[in-house]
Amino acid sequence: MGAFDTTATAAAQVAPPAQRGLWRRFAHNRLALASLFIGAGVIAAALAGPLLYAVDPNYQNYTAINAWPSAAYPLGTDSLGRDTLARILAGLRVSLIVVAYVELLNVGVGATLGLIAGYRGGMVDNAISRVADMLFAFPGLLFAILVAAVFGPAVTERFGGIGRLLLVAGSLALVSWPLMARYVRAQTLALKQQDYVLAARSIGVGGQRIMWGHILPGVAGLIVVSATLDVAAVVVNEAVLSLLGLGIQPPDASIGQMIRQAIDYLESNWLQVFLPSAALTLLVLVFSFIGDGLRDAVDPLSEV
Amino acid sequence: MGGVIGRRLLGLVFVIFSITFLTFIVGYLAPGDPILVLMGPRRDPQLYASLQHQYGLDLPWYHQYFNYLGGLLHGDLGMSYRFQGRSVNDILANGIGVSIALGAMALAASLLIGVPTGIIAALRQNSWLDRSSMIFMLALFSIPTFVMIPILRAANYFVLFRNGLPALPPAGWGTPAHWVMPVAVLAAVTMGYLARLTRSSMLDTLHQDYIRTARAKGLRRRQVVGVHALRNALLPIVTVIGPSLAFLVTGSFVVESLFAIPGIGYLGVQAIAQRDYPVIQGTTVLLAVTVVLMNLIADILYSVLDPRIQAEG
């Protein structure tokens, strides 16, 4: 609840990472390496999906409702007779697009504000830190739910599906960026005291250049690791929002909605719940393992 | 210790101001005219003006905020936009008891199962029991809530019901049989987290010097563990109760709506579908403030239990 607690200062004691040997250390962690390949595969499948598997995810075949896998439908169909493989690919694409937007905002807004707050200090720091604290006041997803619920219908009416996607990403970023700002601010505060920054200043390097050219590289590892670890949370949160009816609107596919819809037909066709759940869990696990591996590779001392 | 509590109270004022202010601003900026929604097809300027006045929407925003805050201080969450003449309190009142019951049972279950599991695992470090229970707890912690629900429901249906065994009702709220699955799902993540935290905290404590001293002076293992280790090992548990509550709150939205349990989360989701903003705002403020207050209690409890905290406070 206080301004910046001990978890942030612990992160701040991380020295500027040695970039050399980063890949070697990462590859040493077999689980992280395997996750990286699986993750790349999932991303490629989701993005190239429409090219490889050209089935309309919204086409309803009323003669094949809740069908089990067959030659025509490799993963079966849902309760409205839609192809499950096509819908999972489309749903994963939505998850990944939301993740990309959220992390863009998380790094673009959260890390930038954290860097500015830490380097400038004083009033600027106070203002940024208080705004972050205000958002921290809401437990979990509550504020994201509120924002998505209140602005959702109007945004969909005016801007359509893309607008809705951006709103979902924006409301999820509201939950992510304060933590990123807190981490980056704490490490910036620590780096600001380093001799090399003093040296740069003493030979007349300007504030902007010190901030972006000398401190940012030292914080970059932390930013990448936090953003990667945040991805797993964002994937789950996006699914929760669509499960509550706040995400991508029907008939467009999203993993959360597929689970919500199929759960009513669990007794007759459990596979239709299992497949989207498994796809989502896989995505979450893969990103958690990559994040863990990256953290250990960037900073070998921060075990656990 | 008074200083710590004073600072926490000051922080509490800021946090509650943040919650109410941001919630109010989101509602204030909400697109669409609630009065027009309320009036339906009727177009009567006089009625419009009187309704606008009744809801206080003819005032400037800061005045509206002070009215909102004033109402909140009296425990009044405002008026519904969807049901004319019904207050938000009235709508949410039915759900509070149910949500508290669900949340309390889930928290109790995760503490009563998670903490002892962690202690036993630590006492038998690296045994078969330790490893298997920790893998199980890691699974509980990692599987998202809405994936856990179909797993449990499928197990209930295919293993119990199909074989003619007594099965649990798949949804609803009423008899204790209805409680089992929602409580299990809601408790799962917190339980997994608590078990793993308890284990590592217990292991940490068992390696402390004073434990070696206690053992060296010839105390029985039971006494060393029960009296010396346990008390200190359990301290960190108090600090994670706050974050756990935050999780329970978000989880209750999913659990209540998928099990059709008439709690606050379910009412909130219904209000989302009906675009009844004051009810959504009321749900947010109510849940957020509850979590904040529970956090405060946990903080105070912690500083009472662990006198070393004073030095930092």
C-alpha cells in the first residue's frame, strides 16, 4: 500500500546484466528452450493458421453439432456446428494480438514512466508513483472488468471488433503497467547512483542521453523479463474477460468464450471443453517457462 | 507499533479515495445517457428534468463525486439505472451473504489443507510424499480457474454420476452438496500457493541457528517443531492472505457465473449484461474496499505477531 515496497527494492539490487552468454545460459535450461520452440510453433500456427487451414471459424453446419473428430472436422465441432480447429486457431490469434498490444503498452507506458520517475525524481516521480498506487488499490482484475464493462458496448458500436480488441488490451494494460513502472523505477534509482553514470555526467552528457543511452540498457533485461512473465497473466486475464462476456464479441472466436459455451455441453461432448482449455493452458505454461528461463539467464543470481 | 498503524490508516484513506474516485470517473465518463435508457420510449422533457435531478446528474462532476462519496460514507451505493426506484444496495444485498460464505469457505479450505500439507512436506523434505504433494500443489496453483471447473464437473459426471454413485449437483447454490465444487475450485489456486509457501518458509526456519540450539539442548523433535519452528514459519502466511483475497475476488466472478451462484460476482456479471453501471460500480467499490480492509487487518496482525516489523515501520 505504501509508495514502493521491498519487492521493488529487491529487484533493484540487480546489477546491469552481462549480455554475453545470455543465449548459452538460456539454452542450458531445457524446459525454457523447449518452451521457446513450442511457443514459436503455437505463434506460427495461430498467425499462419488461415493460410494452412482455410476453414471459416464462424461457419455453422447444423448437420454436425457437437461432433466428435472426423475427416471433415479434425477436432470436431462446437454446439453451433462450427469447426473447432479453425476456432482454436482464431482464438489463439486473438489472445496473441491482445498480448502484443498489452505488452506494447506495458513496456511503452509502464517502463517509460518508471524510467522517468526514477531518473527525474521529485514532483515527477511523486505524480507517476501516485497514479500507479491508485491503480494498485484495485485487487486483481477488478478495474479492468469495470473499464471493459462500462466502455465495451459503446466502443463495439462505434469501432467494431478492432475497437473492442483494443479496449480489452487497454483495460488489461491498466492492471499490468503499474507493476512494470515500479520495477523499472526501483532499478533506475539504483543505477543512477552508479559511478559510470557520474562519469557520463561529469564529461557533460545530457540528462536525456544518460536516461536513454546509459540507464535504459541496464534496465532492458528487467523490462524484457517482466514483460515475458506478464504474458502468462495477460493470456489468463483475457480469457477471464471473454468468459464474463467482456472480450471479443460473438460470433468471433476467443478461447475464453469457447470454454464458456462448451461447458454447458460437457456431459455430451467433453472434448469441446478440453481442447480450448488445453490450448490455453499450453500457452500459459510455455510463456511462464520462457519467462523463468529468461530471468535466470539475464540474472543468474536471482534463483527463485 | 502505533506509528505503523497510523501510517497504514493514512494509506487506507488514500487507497479508498483512489478506488472511489476512479470508479466514479469511469461511471461519469460512461457513454450514453442513463436517463434516456431509464425513460425508454417516453420523451417528456419535464420527466427527463425531474429524473435527472432525482439521480443528481444535473450537477457538475465534482459535486456529483462528493454526493457519491457522501452516499458511500452512509453505506449508500446509489440508484440502479436499469430498475427505476431500486437502490444498488437493495440489488446487491441478496448476494453479499452468499459471496461471503463462498469466499470464507474457500479461504478456510485453502488454509486448512494448504498449510498442513506444506508443514508435512517440509518435515519430510525430499521424500516421496514431499515431491508428489508439491507437484500436486503446483498443478493446483498453475491451472486457471476456468479450466479447473470443467475438469471437476467432468470427473463428477463421468466418474460418479454415470456409475450410479452419489454425485454432486453441477450448478446452483443451496444445500452443502452445492458448496463442494465451487469452494474446491475457488480454493485451489490459493491452496497450492499456501502449501508451497509454507513448505519453503518452514524449511527456512528449520535451518535457523535457534532451532539447532533447541535441538542441541536436547528438546524432543515434537517440541522443536511445534513450539519453536511453527510459530515463526507461519508468520509469512499472514502476509499472503491479502493477495489471496484479491485472487478470491476475481475468481468469484468466474466461479459464481459458471456455477450460477447468486453472489456479488454473479450480480455484477448480470449488471454488465444489462449495462447497469451503478450496480457494476457498486460491486467494484464493495469488493475493492473489502479486500483493502482485510489487507489492513492482516498487516496489523502481522506487526502484532512479529515485533521486528517496528524497526522498519
